Amino acid sequence: MSETEKQIIIEACERLIADYLKPRFQPKITPTQFNYPVDIGGAWSGGRYRFFQRYRSGFEDNRGQEFNAPFARLDCIGPDSFDIYWMRATGRWWKVHAGVTLDEAMRLMEMDGLLHPD
């Protein structure tokens, strides 16, 4: 995969985060005494783009510490061909869509509620 192709994928995923996921699932930050979401983001690594929800701890013993919890992943399996995975509560990835184009993947990320953050 060329650097240009990789950038196209990253830009599409970042648009999805900025234009759809954040406004819909992270409109404001509401601190609690437990772990609470503070952001939605993503990162490219090894031919994959991973979507995650960022949490901050409200617990007394580690208040303010943050961590990422992945919820979906886009794997590039060929030229404009992707598999989409969902992160199960068990911590294992589960393939839910196979061999879709980048445009289809972005539509599925919006439409398939399983692929949305908690």
C-alpha cells in the first residue's frame, strides 16, 4: 500500500470520527465517579485503522488517568477492500463485514449500531 492510499483511508476515518461519531456519541463530557468517556479517536497501525473511545477515571485511587477502549477496526485486505471488526466485551475482535470498499465501510460504520462506541 502506498503512503497516498494510507492517507486516503486515514482521512476518511478521521472525517467519520469528526462528522458523525463525535457529534452523535460524544456531544459533551460528563464526569462521574466511575470511568467516563472524554473523546473518540482512531489510529493507524500495521494496515489497520482502529477506532477507540477515550475514558478518564473518576475513581478515587486513580482519578484523572485516561485509557483507550477500542470498539471497531478497519483492516485493509487489498486495493479498496476492507474487513470490519467489532471489539466484543470479551476483548476479542469479531469480523462483522468482509470485503467492502472504503465508501461502503464508512457507511457501515454509520449504520451498523454494533460498530458504535458505548
